[in-house]
Amino acid sequence: MSTGPGLDMNKREQADPRPRYRQVADELTAQLRAGVWPVGAMLPTETELCATFAVSRHTVREALRLLEESGLVQRRQGSGTTVLALATPDRFVQDITDMAELLQYPQETRLTVLRARKFEADAETAAQIGCGEGEAWVRVEAIRRLRVTTAPLCFTTLLIRAEYAEALDDLGVLPGPLYALIERRYGIQASLIEVDIAASGVPPHQAELLEVEPGTPALLIRRRYLDGQGRVYEISEGAHPAPRFNYRATLKRIPELP
Amino acid sequence: MSTGPGLDMNKREQADPRPRYRQVADELTAQLRAGVWPVGAMLPTETELCATFAVSRHTVREALRLLEESGLVQRRQGSGTTVLALATPDRFVQDITDMAELLQYPQETRLTVLRARKFEADAETAAQIGCGEGEAWVRVEAIRRLRVTTAPLCFTTLLIRAEYAEALDDLGVLPGPLYALIERRYGIQASLIEVDIAASGVPPHQAELLEVEPGTPALLIRRRYLDGQGRVYEISEGAHPAPRFNYRATLKRIPELP
DNA sequence: CGGCCCGACTTGACCGGACAAAAATGCCGG
DNA sequence: CCGGCATTTTTGTCCGGTCAAGTCGGGCCG
């Protein structure tokens, strides 16, 4: 039953024979964009969506999975599907502008900027969805701005996530899914290694290797930060055969660095 | 800072009554890691895997989807499923080391290093899978090192992908899936904008905005590169309502930059 | 009135089947 | 020998159903 006009508007059958669930996902995205459901609202149940689009539940679920991977909605078993973000073209321009502006700051001060942005986003989202800033929903928009995703593991993602690890921790975003992916892909458990270079007394440019535990080497990717108190931080992702939590370690001075 | 439980609350996923397809995916991953199938080999067909694990084809497909998202295998309709990478702990250490070494180079020379690495990886993979360097499979390992994934869109990913856009183009990796995600999420078509700053005559630090077409503004994220001939490139991702291909545009001089 | 339990509702996982689409394969005639 | 065509193989999509697991709210009982 071709009820929805959105389903009928597939333009070129021969050029774009899109799968059904992609059509459903696109139609849902369009409705999200049109403001049918505001941020924080709940989508119709999967059964209702089946009736709406005249497809089976499997197709609806596949479409919802695509939307969830895109970061548009969030599904919770037993509860329902909620709208995470209103992804409009204006929002895209705003996001790009924000990130472009962020890149203009020196590397050392970006974390400070991000922290300030977090509270702005909290207030903005609170006003948008009409609840107090202390509510759990307030964090949605802030999290969206620096979302740690269940992305396929690529090292650039890993690196950039390590770069903002501290800010992400402040925002309440946990790197669990990423670690799960590392575990599945490499068969090891990765750990977040945090080093207070200022406390170690070793200048960052002279520190190369650190030991998390005696006899347990841990590789690290050098990333240096400077907080407001002039303390230098080095946060990295490394390979370490231990459960996931933040490690603190002291630096080891090395003689030479090519 | 807010401290809090931090990563501790993430540990509630310790007791896991894992879904079946995750068990299948883990078992397949383990066999991949054990070297049952070498890089470039083809996995058993889905029907055979159904018989092997005594599950339905849907479960096998879900497991293969997980593996594909993790970058371990590649599926092609009509052909089969092939092994992309042997993801061992040693490989993880090697990858981390590679990226850490890459980060030690100045930003301007990283692309040159990546290009050199590409040919090394080509030769290495060719020897590993036993085929000529001209074969298509040679690119597999190189692609894996800087894989453009169909990741949920996060702007850090987008930024870092833009940073290596030129290298990724050299490696034959096309940013199609990423654009498709941008399109679904924001309802617009994003484009890769390439600017030859040297030809425009405008110094990079004085150039802020560019016009792809008359009257069509395109935001850009500043990323400057220097190739071997001393030419400065600026490659960025922007919002532009046009089909996906690389744009060339001239820079516009701006008076001031904070 | 408050805490607890049970049931309705919703998503998660899985099955067995069916057909479509793309690639590989083999056959055949030039 | 080789190019074109039909067949087979393999993955992609979709259906309708079943059961499990988590969430939420209302009613029961202390």
C-alpha cells in the first residue's frame, strides 16, 4: 500500500535502486528534520512504524539501526526510541563553524574552550527541550558535539579521541564501545593511560616511554596538554593487558629523541 | 574537575549474556586471529557458516556485519567475504607505534611519510598474500592503515579525515560512505573542497572564505599542506548543495583574522 | 500512605523461508 | 582462441513469526 508520498518519490529506479530500509530511514530522517518529533521526544513504536510504512518489523529495525549509527536516535530496550538531535542543514553549518573556530585556537587551549562550550550547549539544549539543566537530557546536545561513537576502529579516530579524552570524560561520555571494538579487533584490552608530566619532573620533549606496572611496557602516543594552572598533561592510548580504567604512570627520561 | 566515578560506571557491562551473533563474531574473529584464513583469503559462504555454528543465516549475517564494521572482513555481493586484515595484538602494537612515529613528524611532512608508507605496505602485503604488487589486493593493507569507515558521523572524524584527504585519495579510498552519512544526517550533500593556495596568490593565513560558485558560500576548515614542490594546499570539508566530487576554488583575501 | 509485585508494553534476538541482484562460471558458436 | 550468453553461486533484502529481556505503571497488600 503506497501510502506515504515519501516512499513513492524514489527518483531514479535504475540509477538508485535503494534498499527499502534505507528509504524508511530517509523518510524518518526527513520527518525528524521537519520537526515532527522534537529533541528528546519518543518515536512511534516499531509496530506503529511497520503500519505507517507498510513494511515488516525487520525493515523498520534495520532503518532504526541506521539512524542510531548516524547518531540521530537512541534505542533502549523496553523503553523506546528517542530523538537525539535535530540534524538540519543549519545545524551542520553551525557544527562546521564551531569546529573550524575551535581549530583556530592553539592546541593547548582547546580543552578549555571545549569546557566552556559544554555549559553553553547545556543551557541551549535545556531551553530547547524545556527542562532543567540538571536533567539527564541536558547532556544530549553536549555529547552530540563530541560524540564517542561505536565507530569502526580507525587510528585517526583513536588518536583524536585520545586528544579529547579529558574533555569527553568531563562531558560524561565513556569510551566503552571504542574499547570493545579494540578488544574484538585485536583480541586485547586497551587502556587509557594518563601521565602527569609536571609531577614526574621530566620535560615532555625528553620523555618517551613509561611503565604502567613493573615489567609491563605500554606504548603511548604523545599528546601534551596544558591546563589553566600551567600543568602539562600527556594522555594517550596504549596497549596494556589489563581491565579498562585510567592508568597513572610516571615518565621515564630518555637520552635522545630523533 | 568533576572527577566522579569516571570510567567505573562503564564497568557494568562485565556480566554479559552475549547475543548469539556476537558469539559467532567473536569465534570468527578468534579463528581469523589464529590464522585459519590468511589475508586476502575468502571466508566460507554464509550457508556454510550457518552449518558450522548451527545458527540461522540471519545470525551469521549479523556477525559478519559486525566484523565488517570492525574492518576485519569485506563482503561483496555475488562474490563472497574476504579477509581484510589479521588483527593480532602484535599488529595493534605495530599500528600504534606507526601512528606514534607519524605524529613525531611535523604536520607538513606527514603526507609525504604516508605516501612512502603506502608503497612499503604494498610490497609487504604483496609478499604476505602472494600476488603481484599490481593486484587489487595489494591495496588492502594500505587502506587498512588509514581506513575511511562508514562510521557514525563525528566531527573529529570528519576533521581528521579531511586532514588526510589527499593521502586517502592517493590510496584509492573514496569518501562515499562518509558523504552518504552526512547526507542522511543533515539532509545536505557535502563536498570535498580543494584549494590551491599557491595558485590563488593569497597567503594561507590571510585566506578565510572561498566561493565554490558565485553566490554559493562554502564553509571550510582550515588545513594547510605542503607538498614536495613547495606548493601549499588547503583541503577541507564544507557544506555545499552539489553532487559529490572534488571542487576547485580560488581563495578570497580577508582583511583580518583573530 | 508507601513499598512491592505483577502484567502490559517495547525493544532485542533469532528462525526459516523467499526472492532479487551482482558476480563468477561454464558453455557454445564464431 | 576468444568473446558473448546463459547458468550457477553468493550475498542483499524482506517477510512473518516466536521468544527473551528490559522498562514502566498500576494495583495489591502491609
